[in-house]
Amino acid sequence: SPSIGVFALQGDVREHLRALGDLGVPAFTVRRPEELERCDALVLPGGESTTMYKLARSFDLFEPLAARIHGGMPTFGTCAGMIMLADRIEDGIAGQETLGGLDITVRRNAFGRQVDSFEGDIEFDGFSEPVHAVFIRAPWVETLGPDVQPLATIPSGEAAGRIVAVRQGNLMATSFHPEVGSDDRIHRYFVDLVKQS
Ligand code: GLN
């Protein structure tokens, strides 16, 4: 089975390791360039994107990560991981860098204070049953380029129509956290993408 790493300098690493392990695809942590070299594919977890890019810089992972991602390595980002994959950010901190790769603009902490964390059922492209999505100070996709496919949007309420999952080639991202809970379909979707690539 493919060798999938989870970026592990910050974020909810364990949840992704468990989700992948439960699918029979044991994953390993990536904190050093040598570990990245062993990866066929990578997960960028949820957490804090401002901390992630700084740590990636300090640990000399930023450039190698960007190179692998732009070189076509299948990569799945959740929440802060989506921000890390975005080519452009709104409401980032001054100087905040991303690895890029996805031709999207994300808005950080987009859902605002009152509903900054919430859960809800959303349709996900190709799934017959909705996904129960957990949003924690989540971004949304503000704009997307022509090669980016939206996979899920907020169904109702003030944020109705906002895009919260996308795919572009070997890259995919969700602004919610499929690694939290027991629904394995989105990780399975990623593992299928990895196997096909
Ligand atoms: N708000 C966080 C950020 O900007 C993302 C939150 C999350 O990953 N749950 O990175």
C-alpha cells in the first residue's frame, strides 16, 4: 500500500494517523526532510496555519514540502491544512506564507465569532449520503480557479453556498475535519486518489 505521511510539526496528527490506519493504510509522521522523502502522499492536518508555516520554516521542511506538492505529490489538507495548500489567503497574519498548489483564495476564520465552531450535514460530491462535518475556526474558499473542482458547499444559513471542500488534480482540501469522528469516506476518497495517481 502507498506510503502516506502526516505533517506532524503541529496539528491534529493523531486523528489522521488513526483514520488512515483504520482504512488499512498505516501512515507515519513527517517532521524531517528525510521522512518527507519516504512519502508517496501527504496529509496536512488541522491546527494553526500561522504556527505551521513558521515551524515548517524552522525545521527546513517548507521548501521541500512546497517542491513535492508542486511536483504532483498527492496531498490532502484539512482546515489549517487547506490554508497551507491555498495559493492565496485573506485574513492571514502579516507575512503569513502558504505552501500553495491549490488555485484558491481561502478566508481564514471565515465563519465569524458567533458560529466559529459548528457541525452540520453537507453533501459531498459523489457520496450518496451526506457527511457530518465538524468546523473549528474554519476557513472557506473565497475564490477558485478554473481547474479547481468544488466538492462540498454549506447548504443553508448565512454561509449558504460557501465552498468548503475542493480538489485540483492530486490535491484536495476540506475546511472541516473528517479526521474527527468515524466517517471514513473522505479519507477513503483520498486513498483512492493516491492509488490512482
Ligand atoms: N483557524 C486556524 C488557522 O487559521 C484553522 C483552524 C483549524 O485547523 N481547525 O490555521
